[in-house]
Amino acid sequence: MAKVVTIEQRILKKNTEVAAENRRHFEEQGAYVVSLASSPGSGKTSLLEVALTELRKEVAVGVIEGDVQTDNDARRIEALGIPAVQVVTNGTCHLDAQMVQGALEHVPFDKVELLFIENVGNLVCPASYDLGEHLRIVVASVTEGEDKPLKYPAMFRRSHALVLNKIDLLPYLRYDMAAARAMALRVNSNLEIFETSCLTGQGVLEFCQWVLTQMAKTTAA
Amino acid sequence: MAKVVTIEQRILKKNTEVAAENRRHFEEQGAYVVSLASSPGSGKTSLLEVALTELRKEVAVGVIEGDVQTDNDARRIEALGIPAVQVVTNGTCHLDAQMVQGALEHVPFDKVELLFIENVGNLVCPASYDLGEHLRIVVASVTEGEDKPLKYPAMFRRSHALVLNKIDLLPYLRYDMAAARAMALRVNSNLEIFETSCLTGQGVLEFCQWVLTQMAKTTAA
């Protein structure tokens, strides 16, 4: 097993190097980059659909979509007239920095100031891979229960914000929002927490405003 | 990268060997073993809670719980007076046959005829690891959307049954059940599909009856 660990460490070291190259590329292109991770079906693409509709009023937006299979998500984003690049991992459980690097030549950076990267739906493996992004967001649907941060701590620990999505379903669930927030903050006390519904739009503007504020801070720095 | 693939193949080969040992052990003990996989928060543990309450009327039941962190799930099962062993993977994104083998000495097989193994919440990685189980079930919540089989095909391809859970929420969702079933069957035309709600109990008896029928077939063979 020692050898396997060494190989894993080598993969992660290589990933970190390529992530740094990505980050330099983003800075050269003047693009601010935000990643989204979550369980399958938490609503990352739906959140992008509603958030990008707002964000594009302020900045030029684009998306890199990561999926094990299908280009469904890129097609949903393109349907909004927003540039989207699909990365199909063909069985791999996460995006890595090299996959993102391979997608960058297809991103029209002359027309993209704010780039979102939507990861494969997986709360475990993507936590280990820096993609070169500036901001990391984890999405969790309220239908998944309150305890996901305790059960999958790495992802919540390395994220800057948590979006609790599908709050339109709260009246029909046994879900304790105060408990959910407390569990998330127990794992990462610096997490910004948003409550959103992509159906009603509730909370989406607040989330968008926060992303723009973070973007402005970095661009000014 | 060739070297990495070789190591991965070696890990999977070792896993297959240990899974065969597990299978022999289950047969010696006269236990029938069913695994559950799903996204985080699809309701695997809730399904176990309601299904085991029914199944225990017919057979002696037990559970091995897999989680990245916490023993929350084993405690929920134990609260029903059902023997449960928690495997904490400490960051690993799936159960493997060796982890299950390590848990077996804690399973009271003199009191367990039907053993469930609940995997880590992950629709990708667990698909590669045979645990030695007789029956593989994938759970998907209807809140996750219809297209999960297309996006995560390996898991649906290797499963014997799909449980579409949380159907009590259907009135509040834009979810096309016919489309969901068609997508699942496109990936695996042999899938048995059940629709369940752990809140109302709908569909749970039918699911339990099917598990018992599969168990009887194997035991008779």
C-alpha cells in the first residue's frame, strides 16, 4: 500500500502544479473562477441557470461543465446563450486540474470575465483536487438532510461558501435549518451560508451579490 | 500514467479475490447479502429503517454501515434493536471488499440471515468494487432529477434494482416518472424498478417482498 500512497501523492503534486498554471492563466486572462461541487442532483446546474441569468447583467460569464457522461449540462447552459465547455470524464469521479487545463482553449476568454466550473456530482473525491479556481462553493439540497457536512467533512472544510438549495421543498420535509447551519459551521466556521430555491428564485440575488463582491475584492487586490 | 493503471488494476484484482472470500464466508454462514449505493442523502438509511422493520418479521436481519465519517447511521439501525457494524472509511470514497471483510467478525451471523451493506454516498467510485454481495441495489431520490442513470451509468449498469425514493415529494417537483424509468432502462434493461416513500411507506412492502424472493431463489439454488 505504501507504493499506492506514493503514486497518489505524485498525482496530487502534479495536480497542484497544473492548478497553479491554471491560476496564472486565469489571471493573465483577467478571469475570476468559481467552482461548484455537490452530490449528484443537488441542483448545481439549475443554480447556474438562475444565477448566470442575474450575473450576466453585471459581467460576462462562461461555464466549464464536468460530468462522468453526457453533455446535458453544457447544453442547458448554452441554451441561455452562455458559452459552455463540456468535460466528460468517462468514468473518473472528479475533475482534476489537467482536465480543466485541457478545456481552457475552448473558453472564449475575450468574452468571459467570470467563469464557473461545475464539478462531477460527488461529495468526496473532488475535495482533493485544486483546479486553480479562486472561490470554491459546495451546494447541498435540503432534501439530503442536515448532516452531510459531518459525513463528508473534507468538501465542506475546503469550501468558501455553502448553498443550501431547494428551500421551496422545506414545508414538505423534516429538515431543521438551524441544526443544518450549526453542523456546517462546526466543520468550517468560516463558511458563508446561503439558502436558495431555483424554482422561486429566493436567495439567488443575495448569492450572486456575494460572488460579485468576492470577485471585486480579488480583482482589486 | 501506465503505472497508475497497473496499480489500480492490482487493487481491483485484490478486491475481487477478497470479495470471493467474503462470498464464501456468507455462504458458509447461510447469510444472504444485499448492498445499497446512492448519492449522499438519497435516503438509504431511511429505506433500511422502514424495510428492516418489515423484513425482520420474516428473517433475522443485520447491517454493515459505510461512511466517510460518523457512526450516525449504525446508531440509527441499532436504535431499532437490529445489529449494525459501522465502517468509517476516513476519507475513502467507497467501501471495498477488505473493509467489509474486516467488519465481518463483528456481525453476529448466528442471528443474521439477511445482511445489508450500506455503501458511502457516492454514485461513481463504489461501482468498481465487488463486496461479495448477492444483490446490488442503487437508490435515487426523485429530488435528484430523472437523468442520473445517464450521467452515472456504471452504477446503474451493475445494479439489480433501482429504488426511486422520496415519491411523497412528487407533487412538489417537476419530475417525469416515465422519463426517469425510460432513462434507467436505457442504461440497464434488466433493472427492477421500485418507487418508494419512507415517510408514507408506499412501495416499501413490494420492495421487501422482492428482496425476500431473490433471497429464496439463491438459498434454494
